[in-house]
Amino acid sequence: MNDKILLYIGLMAIITYLTRFPMLVISSRLEIPAWLKRGLAMVPVGVFSSMTIPPILFHTPNGTWSPEYMVAGTAALAVGLWKKQIVWALLAGVVVIALWRQLAAFF
């Protein structure tokens, strides 16, 4: 493996740690208000939806919606509403899209 790659990985790890460390120290010494805790609890939902909704709705080859994205998005939404867990919804969407592409290659 290239030595520069290992150096870059190490530098990225240090930078990542240094950007998170001050907030960890501050949050361990101060009481976080309830309204901020509620807001921070919604961050994973916001990140998940910002990563999944645009590809589903705006992945339009030739001006039409992609059926594989619509089916995978619907499956992910159904599993997310059922299980109430982002990870299960994400996995459902990935599995459906993988199966769709395997079946499309088969036929």
C-alpha cells in the first residue's frame, strides 16, 4: 500500500478527532437543554431523508421517474414506518434495489 495513502488516512483521522473533541468536552461538562436534545434527536431523520428523497424523486433518466428507485423508496418507507428504525429502512431500500437489478439482469 502506498505510504502517502496511510499518511492521508492518519491525517483525516486526526482532523476528524480534533473537530469533534471540543464538542465532546463541552457537552460532558454542561447540561444540554431539553429543547436542544429533542432537536438533536431529529438529526438522523433529517440526514436520512436528505440522502434518500432527492435520488428517488429527481433521478429521472429521459424525463421519467426510475421504477427501481420508486419501488425501493416505497419499500424503505414501508419498513421505516413499520419498524421505526432508520437502519432497517435503509437496508430494505438497498435490498430491494439490489434484487431489482439482479432480476433485471436475469430477464
